[in-house]
Amino acid sequence: MDKAEPVLRVKHLEKWIGERRVLANVSLEVGPGGGLAILGPNGAGKSTLLKVVAGLWSPSAGEVWRFGAPMEDEGRPDPRVNLVGHHSFLYPALSGLENLEIYGRLYQIPRPRERALAALERFGLGWSSRDPVRTYSRGMKQRLTLARAWMCQPQLLLLDEPYVGLDLPGQRLLDDWLEEHRRSGGARLVITHYPEEALRVSDAVAILIRGRLVWWAATSGMSADALTREYSGWLAKGGMAVSVSFG
Ligand code: ADP
Ligand code: MG
């Protein structure tokens, strides 16, 4: 891959699910070390975008390039790409350790058991590594899904609301990993509902409404208030004005 080549390039992506156009003319790029956060209301198409970029769903039109090459339709799972989504595909009857070990073997990671143990320690799950995943709390499952992604050291990280369910120490663990990932030249696409989170994890932010990227900007120097105002403005234009009052 050329050094100057973006890790991810999406060109005029369109995705239809049944009769509905879920994504329309989506174009974006994320370079090495770059992070793009995407804000958007429920049903905007954010998770669909990540699934297409992850290769789980194929585009209806347009192109997805990863590591300087067009993504193949029926491509094999690429260990350089990892999606942390809502459906964690964990085996409930197996332990955390077994889940990670199986995943490590699937992705042909060297010394999968050692990597799995290191990942569990890193995400604070060492103490429960031998418990069946069905006994894990929501936050513990989220930690496990993140540990699984960490184990693969993906160059392209696709995170769908990754902070949901995490306690404060868990959030710190994720922050630390994302910072490390950035420094090592990895690229991130992160979906979040919170402007402050978007600013923390990215250097650019975009707004997706009804399948269209309607706005984007570099986050450098941007305040959470300014981003909240921008986002609220777009929600209002989309007929989804928010009005919050207390007391
Ligand atoms: P977001 O993540 O922004 O909340 P999604 O990408 O999950 O939104 O969904 C966008 C649209 O695509 C919604 O209108 C939803 O109904 C539709 N959609 C998503 N997944 C499916 C599916 N598996 N089958 C049918 N429609 C779907
Ligand atoms: Mg979603």
C-alpha cells in the first residue's frame, strides 16, 4: 500500500435494503492515524455503513476501498479490519477465554491463547476469563468484544457505539486503546451519539441523516457546544428537532 493512500476510501456508496435506500451517495476517506466520528439519529444508516465497510454487506452501488484496493464482494474475513458492533457474535456457553481463543484461531493470529489471555487482562476481564459468557453483564460483554478486536491489532477499526454499557474504567481502557491505535497509524470509523465523545476519539466528524452525509469538519479546536449546536441544527432541518427542558 502506498504511504499516502487512505486506509479507507468510500466513493458514492449506495445501499438498498428491500425497497428502502438506506445509504445515498456516501463518500469519505480515513487516512493512517485518522479517526472519523459519525453522528446521526436512529435509523440514519450508520450501522449499515459500518457493515458495508466491514464487508458483511455488499454495496448496491459505489465503491469501498480498503488499504488501497477495492473490497471484494465475497472476500475472506480480513484480520486487518475489525468491527465492534451491536451483535457481538459471542458464544454464550463458552468462557471469555474460549471465545477469544476460537476467534484468534479463525483469524490465524499467532499464539492465540496467549494473545487471548493478554487481551482479557488488558480489558480488565482476567478475573472472569473462565466464566461462561452468558453470565457476563452487558458492559463485560462489551469489554470482551473490544478485547477480541484488540487481540487482532486491526489497522482499520470500525466501532459502532463502542462506549455503550462501559463503566468509567472501561471507558478509560477504550480511550487508551484508541490513542495507542492512533499513534500506531491505525484508522478508525466511530459511531457515537455524543458530541463530546466524537471530539475525543476523532480528528474529523461527520453527520449522517437519512443515509446522506450532510456535513463534516475537522475537530481541531471545535468545542462540544459548537458541535452540539451544529448537530441540533441538522436534526431540526431533517424534521427531527430536539427540545430538552428540565424542571
Ligand atoms: P442506525 O445505525 O443509523 O440507527 P441502521 O443502519 O441500523 O441505522 O438502519 C438504517 C435503516 O436500514 C433503517 O431504516 C432500518 O430499518 C434499515 N435496516 C437496517 N438493517 C436492516 C435489516 N437487516 N433489514 C431491513 N432493514 C434494515
Ligand atoms: Mg446503529
